[in-house]
Amino acid sequence: MTIFDAGSYFAHNEMELGHWRCEFTYVFRAEVYTWHYLKNYPAAEPVDEFEDRNRLYSLKGAINYAAGHPKSIMRKTAYNNMCYLCEKYAPIDGIDKYDPQIDPSITGAHIVPHVDNDLI
């Protein structure tokens, strides 16, 4: 008998940290969480590109969240992260420039959960 889990995928172990960078899990952006993670699972080589890989891996969570929340700021965040990575690794003309003023990993911006009183 074979069972397939449609929710599983093969990925680099650092992929799981991508969600920690997103606005919907801003609590995990505290350095203590990453420090403990890296204590048990050291950053892969090249170590100096760890933050860039984290930015890349955050795109999956940001795009999925933005798809379900059309007015979310995460669409802009995901695009801004893509601009950063393109500027650094594959510069091309025709896209916007990365804007650090809207980068939640710098600004600390996060999504505040709310209750829809119409549903209560």
C-alpha cells in the first residue's frame, strides 16, 4: 500500500524558515528563534547567502497569503523581495527597484489579526 501526502514536498531544510520572515508570523522574526534554529541546524553553504535564501523561501508563504487576502500588503512585500533578489543575482531592466523602506524585515511591519464583528 502506498500513501501520498499532497501537502508534502522535498525542499532544503532552510525552506521552513521562510514563513518566519512573513508579516503574518512576525513574532518569529525575533533573533532568538533563528539563533536556536541555527544552533541545531547550521546555515548551509554559502553561509553568507543565508538571509537571501530566507528571503527567497519567504516568497511561497507571502504569495499564498496574498492569494487568499487580495488587499494584503504581502503582495507588495513579495514583489519587493523579488526585486531585491533580481537586483542582486540577475539584474534586468524594466522592473522596479528594491525599496528597503517597505521591507518588513527592516521596518518590523506586521499584519495585525482582527475579528470581523459581522461574523460574531
